[in-house]
Amino acid sequence: MWDLLTMIRKVDLIVEVLDAREPLITHSSILEKNVLKRGKPLLLAMNKSDLVPLSLIESWKEYFRSRGLHAIYLSATGHLGTRLLRKSIQEELPQDGSVLLVGYPKTGKSSIINALKSRHSVSTSKLPMSAGSTRGISLLRIGRILIYDTPGVIPPDGDPFEKAIRGYPIEKLMDPIPPALRIVRVSSNIDREALVRKYGEFTSPENFLEIVAKKRGWFYGKSGEPNVEEAARAVIREYHEGRITYYTFPPSN
Ligand SMILES: Nc1nc2c(ncn2[C@@H]2O[C@H](COP(=O)(O)OP(=O)(O)OP(=O)(O)O)[C@@H](O)[C@H]2O)c(=O)[nH]1
Ligand SMILES: [Mg+2]
């Protein structure tokens, strides 16, 4: 995080990449505080918007606007909204300047850079670092925009659910079951039928994990009970891969 703070000082604009399915959890308030403290502009880019209904993503945009934050949405892999991103960056940067792309792991930072690259001729250049340093930092020039080619990763902190959503390594999650149950609960409230079609009938989120474990042949060695922990990790993985229907609503007030 401290390297990130150094980078914030260097650049003229910070673009924070959020996951459109959980914009609030994937927005770092520590980052926001530090960026605003230094008087730098902050642009929120809600990525993976292909996984969320359009009206919902609009209401998230409105939510951030009510908090005084400028948010846009896009789908990097769907090549949707990348032009708007470029335009918004240009508007925030009236003169030549550099941009840092940051975000929690797996929000799509690299995909966004690739999407920006593929549409425009890109040249890389070296920005001289402080005196005495021999190394340079690579920058991509996309039209008038200079963008750091190594996006900043925000360490995935928080409570167990936040950690899971923020891309903490799944195999290192202490107890994957509570976060997975919450994902299943949200998903079945949105589209229960989709879960049933994919995995079969289930009676509760807990039962869902048992069904997944049985279906995949995962059992605890000693007792022969379904290995629900492994099933929970699979659910979290599927969430990250965008293979479970999942989205959330902005706080209402
Ligand atoms: N559905 C969907 N998936 C996306 C989108 N953008 C990225 N992904 C997927 O999300 C995963 C992570 O994307 P990356 O671009 O590697 O994310 P990152 O933020 O660079 O990840 P780290 O470098 O690990 O922090 C990949 O499987 C991408 O294919 C998008 O707009 N829509
Ligand atoms: Mg990356």
C-alpha cells in the first residue's frame, strides 16, 4: 500500500478499477482518502459491467455521484465503454499527464490496459525516476494519455467476506464457507433457477454446498461426509470467474 501512496504522489490522475458486481466492497476508502488528501482527481471505473443489469449499474453511478465521486462503467473484455473511459480520462487531464490504474486483485486492471491498447497505436516510453535511480518506469502512451503499464494492486484486506470478494487467494482463506454461503444466498435471490439448472435442486445455501461437493466427488476422507469446504472454494472461484449470477444494490438513503 505504501508504494501505492508514493505512486499517487507521482501521477496526475488515479483511476480505481471496481468490480461492478460489488462496487462498494471493491472501492478502497483508504485509497480515496489518500488521493483526495493530495488534491488529485479520482475516477472510478466499474468494470465487468456485462455481468450486471444496465439500470443497476446506472444507479451505482448515481450513488457514487451523490458521494461526490465520478464513476463510469465499462466491460474491458467485452470492449464496451473503453472509449468512454478514454474520454473521461482526457476530461480529467486537460494537459498532458500521467495516469495510475489501481484496484483490488482481479478487478480487471490488466484487461483494461489491454483493451485500451488494442484499439490504438501504443508506444512505450520511459519516465525518468528520481536522481540516482538507473531504472525507469514504463509508460504507455495512448493518444495524449500516459498510463503506467504496471497497475497498482490494493492488498485485499477486510472481514472474511470482503477478503473473498476483494480477491484474497482462495486457497489461503481461513474459512471459505461463510463467504461462499453469502454468495449463494445473493445469487439464489437473483436467479435461483440458474443455480438449480447448473447444480440441481437444493433446499438451502448450506445444502447447496453439499450438493456441489457430491456432484464433484469431494468427500472428507475419514467421515465420508461431503467436503463443503472445497465446494465453498469452488463457489468463490466461480464468482471470480463471473460464472455465478451475482450483483448488489447501492445502499438506499
Ligand atoms: N465478465 C468480465 N470479465 C472480465 C472483465 N474484465 C476482466 N475480466 C476477467 O477478470 C479476470 C481478472 O482480469 P485481470 O485483467 O487479470 O485483472 P487484474 O486486475 O489485472 O488482476 P491482477 O493483476 O491479478 O490484480 C480475468 O479472468 C478476466 O478475463 C469484464 O469486463 N467482464
Ligand atoms: Mg493484472
